Amino acid sequence: MERVKQQHYVPKTYLQNFSIGLNKNQIYFFDKKTSKQGRVNINNIAKEKDFYVDKSQSDIDVFEKYYSTEVEPMLAKCLREILGITNLCTNETRIISESTKKMFSNLIVYQMLRTPQARTFSRNIAEEVINSLMPEFEKIANSKDKRKVLKKYKNLSNDTFKQLSLPLITENERIEKFGMVLNSMLWTVYYNCNEEPFIISDNPVLIYENNSEKIGIGHVGIGNSSTIVVFPISPKIALFLIHKNSILGEVFEDFENKLIRIEERKIIRELNRLQLLQCNRQIYSNEPFISSLIV
């Protein structure tokens, strides 16, 4: 079987919810680095050659296979379930079961940690730690083999960093630890009543600190009481997560696990603006982008 070289860090099973065309394989994109926009096949976005390759493993694609066979089928199942219920429910219906909420919390964490921006943040932290400890390690590196190991980590290549980081971002205990934080938050489901859709990006889990207005992993801690997590799952539906002990948590208390119909276009536009701000370089939609968003 031919190996998959172009490896997605945003799953196609998720991108398809925002796609167009008879085969649901096209999507509109805007690249904020080049200012290019247009339609593109979802096979050609949010991916990178050998992104999950770990050359230290007997099977170098073990992490790509883990995402494609373990994580993404669960994501597809949860997306179908939530979208199916929201299409039928009233404002008073409790939408997400406890078991689905727990599973989806972990799936959101997987998505948060698997993007290029998350990798860059992790690498910066690793390099800071290594550089701070290196002088002490060099003092005790009293053999050729030890000095060789030190050199490997002092000059941290992409391959070496992936060997360090990929096992960590797929470790069940770590995923569940962060997932518990999301699971403890107050979840509401935004239903977009506007013609203007929710958009997504190559870094689609929006993490926003309401007080400081900081955005994105590395700038915002998900455990901060004023942190908001927004995850659009279709052009019409977005999950909105807030901490129960926050001011917003008190405001939204009666809407926990319920549908909120969003009539105001400015709310949709603000969430879309934040997607553009947080993305690595591209945003995606099932509609051409309005000029006010991308200018």
C-alpha cells in the first residue's frame, strides 16, 4: 500500500462540512500571506508533506496512521451526531450527551495540538528549556557519546523535534487531562441564522482570552477563567465554550447544552475575524469571502 505523503493537520472529514460541489471536495480559501483567494480541492489545503513522519519509529507513519484510523473516525462520528441533533432540536433541547461531550472534548484537544502553530509554540518552549540547561549538561558530558547526544539536541532539527513532540501530543493521558478542562466548561451551540456563514481556518479551534483579547495557543491558557473556546463545525453551527465561574458563565447559565440562535450578523463577523487573526495563513468557507473581512 502506497504511503500517504501529504498529511493533513486539519482532517478532511472536518473540512468536508464546509465544502461545496457535487463531490463535496471544493472549498473557498483566502491566504493572508499572499492575499490570494479562490476555490481549491480540500486534498490540497491544511496539509504538509511528511508532517507526522517520525524516522525513529520502525513505521515512520505510525502517527499519521494513528490520526487517520483512531482520531478522525471518532471525529466524523461525533460531528454527524451533533449536526444531526441540531437539525431537529428546539431551543430547549439538550443537544450533546455526556459521553459525546467527553469524547468531543478530547477531539478538540487533538485538533488544538496538531497544527503548525502549536508545533512552533512547542518548539520555542523546547529550545528555551534546552538552551537554559545546556551549560550544565556540557559540564558533565565526559564522553564522546554523551557529547554527540548533546549536539543532537543543541541543534534541534525538525526530525529530532518530531521524535520528541509527536509521542507527547498523542499521549492519551495528556489528551484526557486537557480534555477534562474543556469538558468542565459550559457548552452552548450557536446556530447561525444569517446568510453569512461561519468560516474556519488551518487552525480552526478558536482560543480567545476575553479580558486581554489575546488569541491562540501559546498566548492563551485554556484553564484561564476568561478564556473562550469556539469551534465551528459547519457554516451554520459552532460550539461555544466558556468557564462556568466566569462572568459570561453566569450570563449563559440557562443556555448550557442548548441551542442559541444568532440573529446579529456582527457576532458572526467578529468570530470570523478572529479566525482570520488566529490562522497560520489560510481561512476557508463554503462561500466567497466578503471584502470587509479580508481587506
